[in-house]
Amino acid sequence: MLALICADVIRMHPAWLTVRRSRHFMLSMSAGRDPDGFARLEAAVPPDQWTSRSGGTARVVICAVLATKGGTIQDCTVGDLMEIRSAASKHWNHATRLAYAWLRAAGQFPPDAPASLSRLETFTGQVSIGDLVDRYQLRCRPVRDVIVDYLTERQPSMDYNSLQGLSRVLASNFWADLERHHPGISSLALAPEVADAWKTRLATRTVRRRQPNGTATEASVPRKDAPTLMMSVRAFYLDLAQWALEEPARWGQHAVRCPFPPVSSKKRQKRQKSWSHQRTRERLPHLPALVRAADQHLKDARARLGAVEAAPAGAEFIVLDETYRKARTSNWAADPHRTTTAYLQPDGRRIDLKAAENRAFWAWATIEVLRHTGIRIEEMLELSHHSILQYRLPTTGEVVPLLQITPSKTDEERVLLVTPELADVLSAIVCRIRGAGGVVPLVVSYDAAERVWNPPMPLLFQWQVNGEDHVLSVNTIRKALNEVIEAAQLTDAAGELLDYQPHDFRRMFITDAIMNGLPPHIAQVIAGHDDINTTMHYNAVYPSAAIAAHQAFIARRRSLRPGEEYRVPTSEEWEAFLGHFERRKLSLGTCGRSFGSECVHEHACVRCAMLRVDPHERPRLEEIRVNLIARITEAEREGWLGEVDGLSVSLAAAEDKLHQLDAEVARRSTVVHLGLPSFSQIATRSTQPSQTAWAREGAER
């Protein structure tokens, strides 16, 4: 049968070849069917990939294509490999991707062929707006059409990810929820009770939590993004109303009153800012320890990898006080001693030490790049070999290395200065990923926001998986960071293990830069923010920093003022200062003149504007007014005109003081009483001084 298959007399199904393949199948097919084609392919593939275990399986896949479809390697198509991949299920998944990469690099496929078979079923492309809305199976066709038209109108000003999120809000969170709870609803003009019920449902969401016994329970938790969703729906109504004024024929029939009032997200923003600052304050002091832990973790991983590569297959070896037994490989095409898989003794846990060293290196590189640049995680994964630039200063001729950041969230390109520490990290990355001939391999990446495949580029964050070059994913970066954090065992004040997210390094970079004197507007440019308030939102101000800044301000102010103003007062000056406040106490109230000033009215307090009358002394002030009126009458009867003028001034001042008291009483009467208890109402007990105490106090006076 093997001879008949090699001679293309019979052709077998791919699923049959997966489980019933002869160990001589690949040698027979390559030698008997297309020896020249396999020779040309071997010359184009790196030798280490061709002789590796993954390379051997990839050659088996190519032989299976020839056995099932006939012909030679020149006759292989993309559909052939896709059919082999689907029929072989998980057995040849990685090998099919590697075989596809070989054939595509050799020019076997047309230029418009997919750049890679990696996650071709998972990473779909963009779909139409109608398909985005139809995912939620809306029953009301007119509302479905207006949502599609609205999203079509908004599409030019939005990226695909934002468009997909807005379609989910309007179609799923809003209208599908209304159709589920109010069957038969067919108009955007919502009744007040319907709108209130939807807002109540939007405030919470249902989550499923698995219990220790294996069962799952449902719980209602507050929805953190409820204000954001509400603003999107409100903007939908307001946009329709505005567009109806501009294009009545198209949008006029959909313009209705918005049933949702304005939403304030200040409280949510304050909570988010407080949460962000707290994370930064907890993690920034431990950043040097995390850097040291990442460096040590990488050194330990390299030590384990060197030990397993030096050990023969099946032998035990000890490294870092740990005992391992190197695994054996049954692949005939590979050297049995080339495997890097070992079993940790005594539990026998299987570990790929080469993959562990890979993760340790990229965790170290991620921490170093993020903490020295403050860029976003998606910007870091888009760094390429072309991003490293050189700039020669026109004055001194010095060559300055620069790092070009491609447009990301704000569609703004920027250039960062490369520090010596960052230069060492970038050099280590380039040296690691260089392939044959010292060239950085070209890899394809998937833009999750726009749902498109990017053209092949020499990306820096790439590695080989089963012989094929891949860009690192965000999940891989997070997994590598978690391994370093677990090895570091960093805890907060409560003793909980600290977790570092990639975006935490961006907050720490901005906070540390501003704390060390970098102007906020320069930090805004480096971070790539459109608004400086966003940059200040990232800046976590420490209480100690606020106190130090205040002390520095006081020191600068004292340096500008005469030194004798800050001398220690003498006892006589202190007594005079305290005596001034004692002399401010008057029969009608208190005097408001400042310390060191003399009385300009010669103690005619009723006429003085600095007199602050006590409301309880109103009867005394009324007695003074009555006395002044009587004295003015007497002076007029006796003809003392000079006395009349002076007393009239005092009478006018007394009446002015009474008007001020009346205005104060009227103001206090308009204040709403909150029901707060007075001290006499909340006191646990009250005491009355005895006659002896009154007599003693009078004697002391």
C-alpha cells in the first residue's frame, strides 16, 4: 500500500493518514514522489528547523498533501493545507502552520494568500454594520434599521473596535433588553416608566460564581460602566434630534424626546482616579525590587536551560538546588539529546526549560521597556527594528538614539529619547531575535482593534513557536509577568501579593518623572496624551511630597523676607500680644482692630466700625440709644448746639448697629434648620457652680 500511495496509484483520506501512517512514509514519499522539490525546500529552510521535531512533522504534512491530492510540491495550494489541518484536528496543527510558512516563504502561494495560518479561525476580519447589529436578533425591524443607519453615519469618525462596542451598547444593552422585558415594543419614544425600569436594570449585572463544591450561583453586582452606557444611549437620541433638523427627510421620523436626563460621571472618575493613584503608591516603591527579581529570574532560567542542554537524555542533573531528569525523545529525525524538556524531582512535573527561559527573558524585556518609556502595551508590541533611529546633533555631532512610537490610541506618532539602560535592553532583544545572516525575521501581527492583519514587519517582540516566527501576544506577556511577580513575592501593607499590570508601569513612569522635576507638559508629550489633565490624572501625588513642597515654599518665602521677622518674641512682647486680646473685650461685644494698632476713635466704641456687637447685648445698646435721644432733647432745650451735633453722630452709629443686628437675626431666621442637636441636648450631664465657687471667682476678679 505504501508503494501504491507513493506511485499515486491510490489516494488516501487525510484522517486515515493521521492515525495509520507508516514510519517509512515520509522517506518514501520524498524520495519517490518529488525528490527535487524536497531538495529545493530543504535549501530554503534553516537547517535547525528542517532537522527539528516540528520540522519533521511539517515534512510529513507536506507528504500527506501529496498523498491525498497527488502531484508534486509545486502543485500544493492553500486549500490543500487547510483541508489537511481540518481533517487532522489537533495532531498536525502546529506542523501545518510551519509547513505553510515554508511554502509561502518559498514563493509557492500567490501574494494575496494569508500571511500565516496562525489563529486563522479565531481572528476574523471586519464584518458589516448590519452583521454587527444582527448578532443580537432584534425583532423590531424599523428600530434595527435606524440603529444600522446611525452606526453607518458614525463609522467614518470611529475605529472598528469602538464601532463594535457602540453597536453592542445600542443593540444589546439597550434595545434587546427592552424587547426582552417589554414584548411588542416598536418605538424609540419610551414611556417614563419603561425608561426608569431600563435605567434600574442597567445599574446592575448578573455574574456567575463557582462555589467550592462545584456548583455555580448567580449574583447581582453593580455595573461600573453604567454611566458610560447611559451617555452612549443619550447621545444616540440627541444625535437623531440634531440630524433631524439638518436632514428632515431622512432622520425626522426617528427624532423623539430623549427619555434620559444628563448623566454625571464625576463620582466615577474620582473613584477611578483614587484607585489608580492608590495602585501607583503601592507599587512604585517596590519597582526596584521587581526589576531585581526579573533579572534574577532570567539568570536562574538560563542556568536551568544550560544544565538541561549539557545533560544527556534520561540523566538526572542538579541545578539551583533542584533535581531534574532530562526527558527522552522518540522522534527519529531529531537528536535525542536536543530536547530541553525535564521532569522536576520528586513530583515528576514536566517542564520545558527552553520555553521557561523564553518567558523569563520577555518578562524582563517587558518590564525594562515599559518602565523606561511609559508606552502602552499595544505600542510596545508594535515596536519594530525600524523604530530604532539615530539622530546626529547639529551642534556637537553627537549621535543620539531615538525610539519611534507608531500611532496607537490617539493616532499620534512620537519619538522618545533612548537612555543607556534602554539601549542595552533593545540591543539584547535584537541580538536574541536575529535569524540566519543577522537579519530580524519578518512576522505578521493581528490588529485586534481594526480586525486586520498587518503586513510582515521586523517586530522586536517576537519568538519562535514550533519553528515558526510569531509575535508575542498580550496574554503571553501577562503570563510571563505573573511568573516574575510570583517569584518576587512582593506584598503590600496588608500582606497581599502585589499584581503588576502592563499599564501600571505607564502610571509609575509618569509619576516618577514629574516627581523628579519633569514639567507636566513635557510628560504629556512623552506619554502621547491629547489633554494635560489626562497626564495629571496618571500622576499620583504622595502626601509626603505635598508636605515637602509646602515646606520648600515656606523656606523660599522666609528667604525673601527680613530675618528679624522670624525671631523668637520676648516675654514682654508676648504679654503685650496676649493683653491686646484681653483689651478687645467690651461691654457691647468685641473690638476688631488688629494687634499693634491704636484706637482711632479715642474709645468712642459706639461710633467705631470695628465694634462687633454681641446679639445678647442688644438691650444695652437700646438703652444707649434711649439715653442719647434724651440727651439730644436736653441739649436742644438748653441751646447746646455743639453737643447736639456730637450726640447725633453717636445716635446714628447706635441705630446703624441695631440695624446690623436685625439683619443678622433675619439672615439666621432664613437658614434651614437641619435638626442637628445642640451641645446642651447631647451632653450627658450638666452641673451648676456652688455659691462658694461664685464667691471665689468674684474674689479672684
